[in-house]
Amino acid sequence: MTAAFPPNFSARAARADSPWIRRWNEGSAARLTLLCLPHAGGSAGFYRPWAALMPPEVELVGIQYPGREDRFDDPASADMGELVTALADAVLPLLDRPYALFGHSMGSAVAWELAHELDRRDVPGPRRLFASGRAAPGTAVTGQLNRQDDDVLCAELARLGGTSREVLDDPGLRSLVLTAVRHDYRIIETHRPAERPPLSCPIHVLTGDTDPELGEERSRDRAGGWADLTTARTEVRVFSGDHFYLTPRRREVVATVLRRLDPSLTTDDRRTWPSTP
């Protein structure tokens, strides 16, 4: 993209009042924005611990989908298109500086769709797209879990990890969690990505070596399919862990992301990523 940013941005006002936006480290020194999109059933707060690891040059922004936590009463999006259209409206004023997108699991598909929606609106694309814990849209395995009963959904959450047994054993908390999960599974399981030209930004694929959704072996195949979705470089980084590897490996993940954004931001991650041409 060569288009200029839309004129007359009122970024500060939009950041203050959008229900989609959560930010924890905004400062005058920020020159990059990292937009983080959560997994199915997840919330913006999943990324809050990252704020303590962010340098002042990077503003961390978490996205809060409707239908959970303080947005529990907001209508859930009907499908991926509705979700991404509303999300693009919300984040547009934040893009007054270079930015990157990070999405985990369902969030990686949302990030990819968001990049295309912003391109459709003639907004400069992300500096980089970080896709975590899920194969590329159109190749990821989907099912009908959103139509299953609560016990089946709980079994799926247990399979993936990331949801404590205490939460699932508490009837009130279980109901809240499963409501959000069911909303999001409906979106991702009915997602049928349109054929579009590939993106032009690098895509960095992150996953856990024992992740049942995108493990080490599958990530070797065209970077889990992501290599076909960009004309730029695609890289894969495999961490030790399961689908929620990024919780125990938080420092490594953040250091990796920062180094790919700008090598001057961190010196903690010097290992080489495997590349996919």
C-alpha cells in the first residue's frame, strides 16, 4: 500500500471511548502500535501482562470482542465479516503511526481479515502480521463445536488448555466462559475466507511444539499455509508448549515480537527463525 493515512485523525479521543480498545502503556515516546487479537472465548486482558515487557516505543493495544466481561451485554457479531467491519471502524483512528497485528488462534484469522479490510479502505498495511497457534485461513481444520452441548465444549477447552479446571467447575463462571466461546466458535467455524491477492507484509508464525491446532510438524508445511498468503517473507518460530505456550513463554514471545518489529527494541531474542520462501 502506498496510500497516505486518512487525514484529520482524532486518535486520542477514539482510544479513550471505544469499547473495542484496551491500552495499558500509552506514552508520548511510542512510535509503533501493536494490536493484539485474542483467541476464541478470550479477552483483551489476555495480553495485559505484556504491558510490563513493552518498551516505551511500543504502545500495546488489546482488542475486546463483544459478548464477554464488560461487553457481555453487547450483541455478539453474527459472522467474521460483521466482526471485522466493526473492528476496523474502531482501530482506524489508532493507525496514525506504523503498526503490527498479533493474533492468537482465532485472533490470527481475525488479524488476517482485518489487514485485508484496512487495505480495502486504502489504509497502509501492517508492518508485520504475527499469526499464533492456528493454521492459515482456508486450511485450518474447523468443525461444529458451536452447536455442541456444554460438556463437549468443556472437553475441547481442556484439550487446548488455557482454561483452569476451577473456572469450568464453577457454574457461574462456566456459563460466562462458554457463552463467549460458543459465540466465537460460531464465527470461526462458519468463516469461509474469500480469495484475495496476498498481503505484502511479512508474516511471522508462532506456535507450541505440542499444539494440537498447529504443532511443529504442521508448521513446516508452507508455514501452516501462511506462506501462501503474502508476497513477503514468512518465518516460523516454535516454542516449547501446547496451544497456550505463550503464557509460560511470555517473555520469549514478547522479545521475539519486539525484535521482529525493530531489532533495536530488544536484545533478548537472538535465535534464528526458520524461513519459508
